[in-house]
Amino acid sequence: MKKRFIHAFICGILFLSASACSSTSEEGNSPQITSDELLQIKKGMELQEVVGIIGGEGKQQGDNGKPGTKAHQVNYVWDGDSGNSFVHISFRNNKVSTIEDVNMK
């Protein structure tokens, strides 16, 4: 039950972060991700593979750990192609470690 609460809390924070970022101008926005593109992304893929599928780099939401170590993690968010949707992908050692989506159809 505690894991569900933590997961819901993280998704809520990510949703608020993505919503706040979506009010920026069209210039410089990351590309939107579609449901079909999301289905192509798998754990273990490298960042450049993901960027190739989606067509551009998402908004970096921070990083943890020392670069160049196994503990280094970088988080990106891509807005979805439908209202209030987004995908959060964490990369550990430049490879997809987690994929979370909200309201993707």
C-alpha cells in the first residue's frame, strides 16, 4: 500500500511539473509523444534510440548520482498528444530504467 501511495505521489508531482512546463511558448518545446511511439520504447534502450523514436529530446527533469557511474540517473518528460497526458522516462547509465505514462490513450 505504501508503494502505491509513493507511486501516486510521484505521478502527481510529475503531472504538475509537466502542466507547468506546458505553458511555455511553442519555440523550444520538446516534441509530443504518441501512444504508438510509447509502445516502441522498452527498458534497456539508450537515450538516442528513444529520441529517434519520438523525434526529439524531452524536457529534462533533473538527475541524480554522479555522471559516469552506475548510480547516475537522468529523468525526462515528453508531453502526450492528447490533453493532460505525458510520459516520464528515467535513464540509468543512459539506458531506459523506468517508463511511466499519465493519460496516454
